[in-house]
Amino acid sequence: MESQLDQFMTIVEQMAETVIAATETVEHVSERMDDLANQVQQQGYQVFALTDAVQTLTDNQAAMIAHLSHLTETLDRIAASLEKDASA
């Protein structure tokens, strides 16, 4: 009977060790998941900042194109005026 009790105690000890090891593994995985979640969040912030910067560049480019268009029109009028004066 005592042999069976010893075997039972050995099994219970092994189960307890397994539960402790599994708990430690789950805690480690949980910490790693938290780290990954934080990295993903930081990357999300970086993507947002990059998107905002690209939008600003796009807006600036649109304004520059409008200014260049206006400048081109002005230069065309000056050229036309000079041609008119030269032919007169």
C-alpha cells in the first residue's frame, strides 16, 4: 500500500512541476505578447506620422503647382506683350 502511496505522491509532484512550468511559460509568452503589442502600437504611431507627412507634402506640392501655373501664365503674358511690342 505504501508503494502505491509513494507512486501517487511522485505523480502529484510531477503534475505540480508541470503546472508550474506551464504557468511560467504562459507568463513568458504573455510578456512577449505585451512587448509585441507595444511594438505594433509604436509602428502604428509611426505610420500615422508618416501618412501625415505625406499629406503635408502632397498639399505643398499642390500649392507649388498652382504657383507655377500662375507664374507660367504671367510669363506667357509678358512674352506675348514683348512679341507685340517687337512687331510694332
